[in-house]
Amino acid sequence: MAKYTADAKYICSIYPGELPVQRRNYGTSPSNDGKDVSRCTTFVLKPVPRGQKPPYFVLPIYDSFESIIDVLGTTQRQKGEKAYLPRMVPVDEIVADMLKQWTGGLFGVPDGAHPGIMEIAGPTPSKAEQQEMERAQTSYFNFRFSEGERLYRENKWDNITDEMRLAAEWLGHKTVWSSTDIAENSEPCPFCTTVVPKLAIICPTCRKQIREVPADRPDLAKLAKLQAA
């Protein structure tokens, strides 16, 4: 009988942030021989900061197997022991699952915009594949950055997410709200003592006006009047 060779595919990433680690109950072989037939595989995409060499991270994916109970009794075991059989988990199924976890469920984003993660044809991305990841991630981060800008204009600092700040950093935008140095760019509200950005006009916690409204922000002037009413 010919020896089985697992098919291999590749997921490539240029995403600069931490992504959720994915764990699945399948693997290339059981963790122990004999009675213990448990299997487990951990999938991790490492962050790729802007300027890293090479400017991408590649995760190889292989056909795997999961252990299922032999309900037909085709495997001999001692009385009272459960018998298991291996079931193949095709590499295409695994790749689709991983891409769904890392790039799926993005509501409201423009078509074609997503983190720079995709399946590639080989162990190294081609120039065209790198350009496609760059295009998709640029569109995605432009969207996240615009969300951060909107929240800043609305004085909703507490709703600005780490990914919005990551987007600003990756795009090279230097803004007040995108700074991660809280100690340097924040101070306590004089009314409720909640730590707020130094340039905040209205405290997001107690909603009181804490400094003068700039002349170029008539929208905040109206909001400040409503809060004081």
C-alpha cells in the first residue's frame, strides 16, 4: 500500500496586529499511542509590523484527521472501552475555516476590504498576491481609520478601538486619538476624575464640558449646550 502524503496549502498574512489563536480537535496523529486517541492542532498567525522583512507571514496547512467513535464496532477493543476511527479533515475545509475566523464577519466594511490575509498558491506569496493583500488591507484600514476620525469628531473617545489605532499606525497617520500612550495624552476630568484625553471637550463619562470649544468645531459647541441644559 502506498504511503499517504498529506496535501498542503498556505495562508499568508500581512496583518500587523494580534489575531485570535484557533484550536481544533484534529491533527496529523494522535497525541499518544494506544488508548489515548485525542488530537489537537493550534493555528497562529504572527503579527507583521510595517517594514518587517519579509513583509509577510506564511502558515502551512495540511490534511488532518479527527478521531470519531466507531459506532459499528469495526475496531477491536477490550470490553467497556470506546473504539475510535480516524476521519480525514481535508485541507480545503481547514483553510476555509481559518479564513472565515480571521477575515469573516466584517459588517459594514466596503466590498473587498478585509485584513491582509489570504490563501496563496505556494509557500511564498507572489508579487501579485502581496499586492492583493496590500490593497485589501489598505481599504480595510482606511475604513477603520475613518471610524476613529468620526468618533473623535463626536467626542466619543471611549468608543475608539485598538484596531482603529492600529489602522492609523499602519497607514502612517499621526493623530491625537490614535496615540496609545495614555499617560502622556490623558488627564483626569476635573468633575468626575475619570481619565480622559487631554484634548477632549466633553467628558465621555459625566458628559460635562471640560474646556473651551474650538472655533472650527461648531458641532461640539451645539453638543456642549445640550449637555449643559
